[in-house]
Amino acid sequence: ITFTGAFGNAAKLKLALNVLTNLSFAASLEALLLAKAMGLPQELFEEGGQATTMLNPLLMQYLSPYKMPAEVFRSANLQAYMRGRMEIAQKVLGLALQMAHDHGIAMPVTGLVAQLLAKVYGVYDDALR
């Protein structure tokens, strides 16, 4: 448990950490796709990422569906689950961008990731990609 001090700090911390999580998901997916495009197996990418501590358990869990056969990954049940996760991320990143605007800071990477969440979460819907 982390003591966050004044009332409201826990929510602010959660929002900031959720931004970090979603940007990390996007970065790890792009890196995995590059590795695969260059002919590296996902297992080697993951082993190297863990050995260098760049892939933590959360990112490993996030990347796990990319090991599934395409028909499983695109199944209605898994797609419904991924869509739900994506919708939560849309709300979180939207709120973060609004907070950034209200506080006079730019978050261009967050803005870009917010536009690419269907790809980040593996949601197969042509209207979203």
C-alpha cells in the first residue's frame, strides 16, 4: 500500500500510472511486431525482454494473446473482452488528455496512442483501425 497524502492524490496517481501502462502496451506491441517482421520468434523477444527487465510481468501478460492462433484471437468472446479493455483505456486516456490540457501540458504520445487503441488492444473492427 502506498500512502499518497492529500485527498485526491490516489486518483491522480492511478491516472498517471494508467497512462504509463497504456503507453507501455503500445511500445511493447510495436517492438514485438518489429521483431517478428525481422524473423525473430516471440519467445526469443520475450526472453530477451525479460532478461533485460524491459518486459515486466504485466507486459508479458499483455503480449500473451499474440501467441494465440488467429482464430482464437479473433473469437467473439476474446474480442468482446479486448473491446472492453480498450473502452476503459479510451476513457482513461481521454481523461488524462483533458487533465493535461487543464494543467497546460502537452501529451502528444498519449494523444497518438489514444487514437490507436484498437490496434493496441487487438480489436478487429475495420471502423476502429
